[in-house]
Amino acid sequence: MATFKDFSKAFAAIDRDVFSPNATKKLGERGADILYKRVKSGYGVSNDKKQFPKRDKLDGLEDSTIRQRRERGVSGKFGSPGRSNLTDTGQLLESFEVTGKQGQFNIDIPNTKRQKRGGEKKSRTNAEVAEHVSDNGRPFFALTKAEQQILAKEVKDTIRSKLRGLI
């Protein structure tokens, strides 16, 4: 039978491995990775202002955009002129910043200047580009219900592993 001390140790381990700033930052990094891979696969969300948006295929690129991307060159991991990724360079998705606090994490797009590309009149910040692509029918910056459930399952599994054998 488990003692009070056993439960105290288990709850301290849960606090450390689930709710601490380091643990929540790791979970946030996992969330950012899920978001990154979804967008790189050509999917966004139905609405990035909702709590549980649905996964949606990103709008296809117009022929003129594909031509322009071929001329300028597309960089970043998995980038190609014809693929409907979010930006030419991948700078936006590469800019995600994750912070962890006690019991929560945030994934942010910093308001930092991007590298100016040929043909651009001025260099916009990553936050401005994120707002632009979202407002122009390519919302992406939210986790779907299924993606949130993946993270919730990781938390549940960690808690269960700490409590295993106590009950």
C-alpha cells in the first residue's frame, strides 16, 4: 500500500515533469513542431481565431505566384515553387518562439524583421506576414482539436506513469 510520502513524491514528480516551466516549454515545442509539420504538408486551419479549428488544405498558388517563386528561388526545408507552403523562405515558420510558464506554454511569432526578398518594396516583420497570410485566406496559427488531443495524451501518459503502482 502506498504511503503519504509515496504520493508526495509522485505529485512532486508530476509537478516537475508536467507543470514546471521547463516541462511546459517542451510540450509547447512539441506543439510548435506539430504546427510546423502540418503547414509544411500543405495544411492550415479553417479559422485560426477559434478554439478548435478544423484542418484545411491551404489554398493553391496562382500560376503567377509559382512563376515568381521560381524566379526568386524558394528556400527553407521542404520548400518548392509549386507547393502551397506559407512563404517563399520558410522564415515565418522558422521564427516560432516557445515559452513555458507554470502550467502553460505560448507559441509566438516574434515581431522581428525578415530578410528582404527581391521584388519586395519593404521588409515586413514575421508577425505582419503571419497576419497577412491569415487575413488572405490562409489561416494556420492554431492547433486543431486532434493536435491538442495529441498534447493532452502526452500529459495524461506522463501523469499515469508517475501514479502507476500507487493505487
